[in-house]
Amino acid sequence: MRIISILFFAWLSCAFVQAQEHNLSAKYVAPSDPMVAAKLTQWKQLKFGLLMHWGTYSQWGIVESWSLCPEDENWCIRRGPFANDWFAYKKAYEGLQQQFNPVLFNPDKWADAAATAGMKYMVFTTKHHDGFCMFDSKYTDYRITHSSSPFSTHPKANVAKEVFDAFRKKGFMIGAYFSKPDWHTPDYWWSYFPPKDRNVSYNPAKYPERWNAYKTFTHNQMIELATGYGPLDIFWLDGGWVRPKHSIDTAVEWQRTIPYDQDIDIPAIAAKVRQHQPGMLFVDRTVPGEYENYATPEQSVPNQYLPYPWESCMTLGNSWSHVPNDEYKQARKVIHLLTTIVSRNGSLLLNVGPRPDGEWDSTAYQRLQQIGSWMQQNGQAIYATEADPQLPSAGPWVFTKKTNEVFAIYQVPENKTAMPTSVLIPYTPKRTINAVQLLGTTKKLSFTVTEKGIVVNIPKSLALAPPNAWAWVFQIVAP
């Protein structure tokens, strides 16, 4: 994933790195299965979700998995005493399984914080590219429940199950992040041909038995998640280079580097999974077709309305996984991102990286509480709303709407503490309107409709004490 992160070892100073961002696919294909379409409609109403990247890499406070990748890119840089020997580095990295012991792990606390923030769905990393499983997979020893992991004796050792259960109790839609590539299993990175990059280390066409073994391994793990972890709503599949050759878009630079057909037969596994989880959404990122049920631009927001389902996945801090002393976005920034994204027909999936001890940084809790205070006051302008490509979405005014309501959202600049006594909303209604209400207040507001928009008169007492400091929402009600 795209990261602006800090590589940290206890013996090392910090360094910033950056990776490429995922592109939007050139074409969207709506699901043909009516149960999938219904689930997608349900997901589109939620607008705000939580993503968590967590694994043994959190022990070192480094970029999730990517330092294992032998590419000459700044997000793959190795640091520390094993940096000059990839084989020694990989051995030390995989040895983190014997150190990772998140004894403060309390998913109910995370679910409470996310619910307080107004989040409605979640996606948790069951396995990143390094292959370490945060669930009890019987197909590998490289998992948190294996006896070599000190956390394996903990009553909550099957981390993914505990996370899913905790968030399901809060009414969240449940998503499983799963990496299609697995850099640990010899059926992907075969030691006979040491890897040169992120891709499979051998030609699958030349060694079909090995590649078929990899496909079987991958399908088996996905079936485990689909059958042993309660109702799931989303399979969020990362590692877009694992894809059929015909799906490669040569206009996209990183896709031009994919040397082989790496087809793992997503249609077959989706059919098997949906036998157990009817209507389950598949998000096969950047692979256009019926199994990319919604698009997922990361660390970026499309600059205009998109006419199909999408979410921006973005970090609350600067990094996807835990980095000591990370800098977290202010609540104002997140609220402005959320309102802009929703006004363009999208959703926001906001990432928090847990620490190696199983807790979040206190600043993450604080930010989510602040965001939640705004959502509690203004959530009706977010949840179950529609976007309108004819209305502004570039700020400081952005708009959402429902059947008889339009929500005009003013993104308050930093250090602006008072409202003007007269506000011009750049929206000219096509119908007579009954009222304009400022969410978070009960004061009745007078208004006038002009050619330039709606002029709203703000009482002086309200102007001096706005309902919040981040974004003011005017509800425009039609009969």
C-alpha cells in the first residue's frame, strides 16, 4: 500500500519512505448477483469505516511487509544489522513471530472507539504480503496461534476472530483484508529461484504444479476465513500484481512490471466463498471486472464525482502500520476529507495501526472521539446520503442530499472561531424550500433565495458560538 512512513528499529534512526498508490481501474462492472448488489447497496449507506494494519512488522515499527521485497524502491529499503544480507534479514524478520506478544489486545475497546467515531464498517488484515496469519490457519505454521508465537496461549490468540466478533457485536459490517501474494510460502517465493521483486519467483506456466499448489493454498485459507469466523461482508484483496495477464493495464507503470500470468482464479474462489457467505462483496483491488465490487484509491481522493461505488483508504497517521511517534491527522482534516469524499459519491476507510503490545496510541483514541462528536451532531448529512455531480464538491462548500433534503456543508478553515451573521449557500433550489436548519442547534433561521444561492441570517449569539469548529452543516428542507 502507499505509505509515507518511518522505518524504525530500536538500534536505528528514522527514515521516510513512500510507495506507489493504487490506481483506479479503467472500467467498473456492476455485480450481476442480486445478493451481491443488495450487499453493495447496504455498504454504500455506511460511508465511514475503519481499516487496521497489524502484524509482526509492528514489533519493529516498520513499513508493513515491504522491507522484505527485493526491489530498489524507497519503500522497500532495509535498515538495521541485517540490511546488507537479504537472506539474513528475511530470517530475522520471520523470527519476529517468536517476539510478537500483544498482551494488551482488547478488540472490544477498539470497537467502542470506532463506534464512538461514527464508523459503520471495518476491514482487518488477516494476512499481509509477508504471509503471517493473524488467524488460526491450519495450512501454515507462520501464524499467531502457532506454538512458536508467545501469544498462542492467550485466550484471544485467534486475533482475527476476536476482532470480527467484537465489531460484529457493535453492528459493523465486517471485512477481511487478505493478501493474494504470500512471500513466506515456497509455492510463491520458491527458494530454488530467489525472488527479484514482489512477483512470484518462478514462471507459473513452466511450473504449473507448483502454481496450482499455490492456488490451492490460497483458496484453502480464504475458505477457512469464510467458514470459521462468523458472518463476513467483504473480502478486501490486496496485492494487485497477482492477477490474470489479460487484466494488466499497460498504461499503469507498476502493472507493466508484472512478468507472468498470476491468475489464482478469483471467480472460482468467490463462488465457493459465497456458498458460505451469500452476497459477500469481493474487492479485488485494481483488477477490473465483476470481482472489484468497489474501487479503492488509497491515500488520495478523486478530484470529482465518480458514478460507481468507491472508497478512499487513508491513514489516520502517516503510516499504515504502527510507527513510534507517528503524526496523526487533526480531526478537522479527517472531517473535511470525509465530507469531500461523501460529496463525490465515495466512502472513507480510515486506517489505525495498533502497537505491538496490542493497544492504539492515545492520540488515535482522542482523534476518533473528536470525529465522533461531529458525527453525532451531523451524521444525518453523511449516512445514507447521495451525492449530486451538479453540486459543488471542491470545498469550502460540499453537498450531500436525501429525498427531500439537501445538506450544505461548510468546511471551516483553521482558526476561524465565529460565523458571519449572513451566510451565502451557493445552491439555488429548483423547488420551494420550507426551512433551513443549522445542525447542532434548535434556533430557527430566516433565509432568502436569490439567484446566487440561499442567504441565511445567523443570530449574533449563534454566530459567536457555532455548533462546532470543523464543519457547519445547513439542512435545506423541501416539502
